[in-house]
Amino acid sequence: MKKLLAVLLSTTCAFAAVPAFAQDADIPPVAEETVGVKPAIDPGPNIFAMDQSWDGLSTFQVFSAEDFTYKGGMGTGMVAQGQVSADGTTAYTTSTYLERITWGEPDMVLQIFDVATLSVTAEIMLPPKITMVAAYEHLLQLSADERFIFIMNATPAASVTVVDLEAGAVTMEVPTPGCWEIYPATSGLKFTMLCGDGAAKTFILNETGTEIVSELATDLFNVDDDPLFVHAERRGDADELLFVSYTGNVYRVSDAGDAPELIEIVSLTADVEAPFAPGGYALTAYNAANDYLFVVMHADPYDGSHKDAGDEVWVMDMAVGTLLYRLQPEHGLVSLYVDDAELPTLYGFNEEDYTIRSYAIDPAATHGIIMEETGTVSVGGGLVITVRE
């Protein structure tokens, strides 16, 4: 103990012997630090992906489509759905805020965001009926002129809430028994839905969105022999929707009239020997410049494999209805998005590692189509991918 005290005293004396700094030493002042909020995200094209939560905050994520940096997120409630205006300046989300986060009375809302500042500009209370399910593009859709927005409900009875965005108010609820997902027409206050009995049904509303003018259905597919995925792609600006069946058929459906009309059924797999079938969530994407439909496909399908990730992405030339290319990405994909350029950029969501990957596509390559991975971004969720310039 005496030795320990001696060491401590010796150390204390050694510190005391160190000379102090002179009071008038020329020490540069510390630069003043400021903390603030960036007024707006960087300009440029954006990738939007919904990180959907079932027990708290969902986030509508925004990434740069040029260098894949994270720009920020728009915070919203549980089990959110997201949509973006055609010009990319406004985002919309529907979500649920429960009284006690995971239980209690629900507040269901439509929130409107300014994308540049990632901030809420308006909030509209909704009837407590909105669907609480995985993110799907066609559960929240804007009308052709973007004055109205359509919101899918499930109580579990199916219906659609119509909101007038100019008035900031709900105008009506459209009963849609047995019909699911919303495909707005290219003009007017009109949308088509896919129904569980094998029909497609078109609803036409009056110009104020307060009354149903017409609702007509057409038998479209056999639910037992050739069920359809509810995800659909519009064929560019045409009055035509493209559906894909579990067995690999592409259904061309016109929504130009008062009722849907089946134009043609073409097969992706007719000339392919090994068994393949479509699978995933937002499993198709359409490129207008080349009239190409991209489809996620997986090998060795079985009853119940319709949501499995794809081993390949197949490309159909819709102008002639034939399979052109079979692309082999290095990672399995469940959702797609493609832009409308002649040399398209394809985006795919990998559910295993929660990444969105981009691919440069060159249909004119002399040795066949080129699919080159050009970027990767880690996301919380990406079942629905949207890209806006």
C-alpha cells in the first residue's frame, strides 16, 4: 500500500510540474458550427420506394436515379400505400394511425407531400376502410387529369373511396363487390377493376365524382384454368391494359368503351420446352419506345409459386405478340419498373437482400439484347418502384 501511495504521489507531482499554457497564447478561435435542414432535395430524376411498416412508421423513400444516393423520406403511418404525380413533384400516401400504435381506434388518412421538400402540404381524413395489405401500385391511383384520387377499401367488402383533390374532400364510396385493384382510364373519371369471378368491370363516374353513371362487366378469364395477376400495365398512352396469367399468357384488354373488351390472348411460354411461369408482385413493366413488355419468370413452377422471385426476365414484343429475349439477372426479382427510352433502364426489386437494382437494356446490340447491371441501392421495401424525371 505504501508503494502504491508513493506511485500516486509521484504521478501527481509529475502532472503538477507540467507548465500551464500562457494566457495570451495565440490560439485560433473555433469555427462557429450551425445545424439546419436542407431546404430541398437535390434536383434530378428520383426513384420512389415504399418501406411499409405494419407496427409503426412507414416511409416513402426517395433515391437519386442517377447515382443512387439517398435523398430522404416522407414519413407516414402504418401499412402505407404510395403514389406519385406524373411530373414527379407531388407524392400521395394512404395509411393508418392507430390510437396505441399497434391497437386502438384508427385514423385513416390521405397525405399529400411536396417532393422537393419532402414535407406534408395537406391531409384528408378518410373513412376507416382503406385496405391494409402489402404495397401494390393499383390500390392508390390518380385519375387521368389528376384532379381525383381513387383509394381501395376492404372491410372486407371491396369498395373505392373517391377524393376530390381540388376540394380536399371525399366525394363518394363506390361499391365494388368481388372486384380488386384500380386501373384508371386515359381520360374522364373512369376506372376498370379485375373481379374474382373472372370478369373485368368498368366504372364511370360523373364529372364531380359524386355518382356512378355506368358499371359494366365482361367475362375475361377462367379463374380455375388461367387466373390473372392483379398487377397490370397500360400499353403506353393507348386505351389498353396488359394482364399476365399464372400460366404465362398475356391478356390484351381494351378499356376504351363503357365495358372492358378482350382484344387478344398471346402466350409467353408456347414455344418454350422447359416449364416456366410468371411470378412476383409488380411483375411486369412496359416500355413504350420499343413496345416491349418485361415479365418476371421463374423455372419449375408449382401450384402456389405465383409470388416466387424470378430466375429470368422475359421480353415480349407486343407489336407482333412474340417472345424476343430471355434475360438472366444475377439476382432474383419480384417487381419491375422500366422507363420509356429507346435504350431503356430497367429497375428490379430483390426481396432477399432488399435492394433495387438497375439494368441498362440495349435491344439493338449486334449480339443480342444487353442487360448490364448499372447500380444498386438498399431499401427498406420495394414491391412498388416508381421513377420520375
